[in-house]
Amino acid sequence: MNDAQLPIAIYTTYTTLHLDDVSYCVPDVTFQNGAVIINDNNEVLLYEDLESGRVSLPRCTLQDSFESFCETPLQFVSDATGLSVERLALLKPSRQYRNGDAEHWEDLDQELCFEGSALSTNFFSMALDIAWFENYQQPLYADGRQVFIRWYSGVVRGPADVVRAPDGYRARFLPLKKVISTVRQYDFVAENALVLFDVLWTETKRALSSRG
């Protein structure tokens, strides 16, 4: 195949940050569930790689049944930590655009609207990221696939003083704002999910309080 026949990538916001400007073809995708888990103190569960120091939110990759992957999206957190985790209902807002005729997505003037919103335990965000080889090497290497991440919110029921962690990791709960600033340097996809969760959870608590 000569250079004229090489496939040319259509870069997204996410792939541009991780891939050099070279010819690239991504025929395959995979799926992950991501989790924002809070305790009674509104602290968020965070994983830390003991070898590299990288921090991350809990994620799992689709392995076997897509049905169970969708029906019990937070079971992997309970299995890994020993915590009793339930889905956390959040307001499901609509999005309002003031300049729908904008030529570029980044030029859209938009805001979230919560009036009349119902509560939902479905995933509150979907994101696109790069899939990485799971070989614990540093730096991480892209494995040639893109990954669709569905972010779910969950809450720990019962004691959360003792938290197990996956092998090679430490698990702990930290204040939400602290987690956002800590994750920022490692995973901006998770950071975006946390920022959105912060907005949705704040509005949800306000709505529940007003309902008495």
C-alpha cells in the first residue's frame, strides 16, 4: 500500500491529545462503565495505582454479557471493594441552545435546564476515550481502539470505613472538589464526568429539599 492509499484518521477532541499526527485507522470500539461513587459525607471513591501514583475513578470493560453489563453497571465496584453500592438517582436535565445556527460545536452557547426534570438512575453521561493496553506499564499505550464510557452515579449504603481495592491499587474516599483537582492531571474524561456530576448532584439535592 502506498502513501496515497493509507487511511487517514478523523481525530476527535480525545484522540488528538493521545495520538501523534500520523495515519491511523480505528475499526474497533469497546465499552466501559465508569462510576462516581459517594458515601454519606458526599465524598467520592478514588483509586490510586500504588506503583505509578496515577489516580482514577472506577471503570470496568465489557467482558462477557452485554445484558448484565447494562443491568448491573455498578456491580464491579461492589465486587472490587466489598462495599454495598446502589445507583444514585440524579436529575435528568435538558439542554438549551441559544444559537442553534452556530457552524461549530465549540461555538454553541448552551446551558442545562432542570425545570420539570425527573430523577433517573440511568448513566448521566457518555464519553469517548482511547482504550489502553492493560499491562500496567508506564507510560500507558493505546491499544488501537476507541472506548465508549457510560458514567453512572452510585451511593454506598452502610459502613464505608474499610474499603478493599483491586490488586495494586489503594481505594479511599475524598471530598468531591479534591477528587476533581486530583484527577485533572491524569484523566480529563473522568474530570469532565465529575464536574457534570457535581452540577447534577447539587441540583438534585436542591430539588429534593424543595419537595420537602
